[in-house]
Amino acid sequence: MKFINEFREGDNIIGIYLCRQKNTATTKNGKEYESLTLADKTGQISCKIWEPNSMGIGDFETNDYVEVHGKVTVYNGALQLTIDRTRKASAGDYDPKDYLAVSDYDPEEMYQKLLEYVSSVQSPFFRLLLDSLFVEDEAFSKTFKSHSAAKSIHHGFMGGLLQHTLAVCTLCDFYCRNYPKLNRDLLITAALCHDIGKTRELSAFPNNDYTDEGQFLGHIVMGVEIVDEKIRAIKGFPALKATELKHCILSHHGEYEFGSPKKPAIIEAVALNFADNMDAKLEAMTELLDGSVRVDPANPWLGYIRIFDSNIRPTE
């Protein structure tokens, strides 16, 4: 398979790509054709099927993996693929990692480090809660390993939720070593659970889009719901511990305008908010700088970036 960033005018292409968009359009002469956007991990390309009802054009939909036969042309200065044949690919024909952004870190290694944080929690009730999520619930742990932490902005890739959660735990562990007032069991438990609602807020890849429930409720409320479901199954779970934990989750965005139903009211909630914000912002900046193709020696400024409310420039 040739990756999209390797396409050149005149190339004959036979390969499997992810269909990101599919629309039926009409030429000026009233003839129907199909306009597609195909993608892999290196980029995407506009495609045309001029004879959508001809032999060799199989049925497929948006977010299907499709084997295509076609030729690369240039239209209005941009590469375009004219497709002659298609078929919907079977699951064993492709590796999703060739098509979707993934974490640079091995998910199993990250998950083992996350389980070390689970094991470090001494409170028996918090430990039961964490075990019920990250150890005993196989469906949840499988989803958690592969999920993104966002549709965009930061950690919007496979394994992003796990990578972000692990980073927040690491920061919170550092805070606990330097600020003795922090209740480590509460803070680490909150760090592990703060974004678990994203497993319901966002759909699985390749969609990685907001679910109806996610649009209506958001991951903060949904995370509290998941925690509450697990807590109700643990006999004798102290009410105050449960409330403090849920408060940390509810307030981890820090401000009402950033989506927090509550502002931090305990020191652990303050620490969690800082850790979450720090990792999110630094990862967003990292992705911006790694992915930037606009750096011009004559004008290296990247322009206004909303998440930072600033015009951003890479350092020399």
C-alpha cells in the first residue's frame, strides 16, 4: 500500500483507504458522480467516481475501509484520485494503525503503569472502586485503552485517553510528594477516574465523534455517573469519600466557562484541575508544533490559536 503523502501525479493506485466522506454530486450536464475523501494516517485526498453505477464499483459507506483502484491526477493545483474500481474491505485486510492517529507509546505498557497507580492506592474502598473499573471490567478496560481523550484539541488519537490519564496521574503523584496536605489516595483515584466519561461521550474509532449522550450530558457528568454505578455496588462505601471523589471529577475543568459544573472546593480538586490543564495544554502545544507546516523563516508566527488565546510561535 502506498500512503497518501507519497502520491504523485500519474501514479496508479491499488490500496485500502478509510472513506471519511462520501457524497453524490451532479455535473453541469446533469450527470451524477460520487465525490469522496479517502484518508490514511499521513493525510487525505479528494476522489471522484465518474461512473458510480458501473461494473466494479462496490457498495460502501462513510467510515468503511475501501479497496480502490485509480489514478492520481491534478485538479486546480491539488492532487486528486480518479477511481475506477472499489470494494469494501474485510476486517482482516487492513491494520487500523495505518489509517488512524495513534499514541507514540505502547498501550499495554501504559496500562501496566496505570495499574501500578491503582495498586498504590491504600484506601480499601477507593481500591475496590478502581479494581472494579480497571481490573475486573474487561469491556471497560478494552475501551479505555483504545479511546481518544478528545475529538480534537489534544490527545485526539487512539490511546489518547490512556496517555492523558497516565500523565495526569504522574503529575498528581509529584504534587503529593511536594505538598503533604494532599490526600494521595483521593487524588490518585480522582486522577484515574476524571475522564472515564469520555468512553461514553465519544464514539469509538474510526468515528471518534460525540454520541447523543455525550452531546446532552458531557463527559464530566457521565464520569460521575460511572463512578456512582460502581460505588453503589460496594457495600459500606463511605458517603463523604464518595462525595469528595465525585466533586473532584465535577470540578476538574476548574471554571464554569470551561464546562465545570462546580469549582474546586478541596485541595485535591485544585491539584487535579492543575494537572489536567497542564497536560492538556502542553500536549495541545506539542501537537500544534509537531504538525505545523506553516513555519516560514520570514514569518514563523503560527497565528491565533483559540485554546491558548494567543498568537503562537515555535522557539528557535
